[in-house]
Amino acid sequence: MICLLDYIGIKTCEGQTAPGGGWINSLPGISLQSIDAIANEDQITYVGLWNDITTEAMVRFESDFMNELDRCYNLNPYTDYGAIICNNLKRLTSAWRYLLGNQLMIFRLYSSRLNRFTTIDVKQAGELRDYYQVQYESALTQAAKLVNLGDNELDCSGDPAVVVWLP
């Protein structure tokens, strides 16, 4: 799942080339200043914080994606979910970006730093966390229905929850 690292980036200056999935700070309520303001003494700057956010989000994403695919398909037990994710990045971009936004708001809500973003704007952070979670779940469900499974074979021994008929 290394393909997810740096797929969504943080825009720090004008003229920067966007990574494949665009910028996290293009989501509402997220700015470079707010990201940097919640970095703790271990993370030091927004770079360290972003590394922690993406690491946590990748764990959640893989598990959620596996569960979502298992709701739609009966894949064989040897399915390489990481390969499916990397082969379907375009379809998963929206879900990945909203999950990163959600994870960022979780870090913001529980930051040990004291400043405007972690005290005065805490209600907004909670609302954004919830909004990004709803958007993430919706985008992940849609993407799971559209992914290209590639060489992963279906296990037809059970009854799938959803059957998709293609013309």
C-alpha cells in the first residue's frame, strides 16, 4: 500500500505540482497553518504530523476497504487487497482524501498544543471530523462497487451480499 503515501499532499507554496490525488488543504476547513499548529513536540512540524496521519489512515483504509469489498464480493482468501488498492487509486482518491481529512481532525481534537485551532475552533474540528467520516464512508462504498479486481478470482462457494451484473 506504499502507493498511498504522498498520493495526497500538502500544498505549501504556489507553483507546486500536485501529486496524483491533489492536496489535503483543498478540503474545507484545512489550511497549512492549521496543520502546522497541531504538530506536537514529537512531530515538530506539519511534515512529522502528516507522516503520522498517513500512517494511521493507511491502517484504517486497508481494513475498511477489505470489509467493504467483502460486503460486495466473495473474494478468494488469498486476495491481495493492497494490489487492488494500488491498481484502483483513481477510483479510491475521494475516499482516501476524506479519510485523511477525518484523521487530521482527530489529531487536531486530541492535540496537546494549545492555540486557536485546538481550543477556540474545537467545535468546528468536531463537525469537520464527522463530515469527513460520512463522506469517506460514502465514497468508499461507491468505490468498492467500481473497483477493477484484476486477477483476483471470486470465490463462488458462498452467497455474496451484492451481485453486480455487467452488460
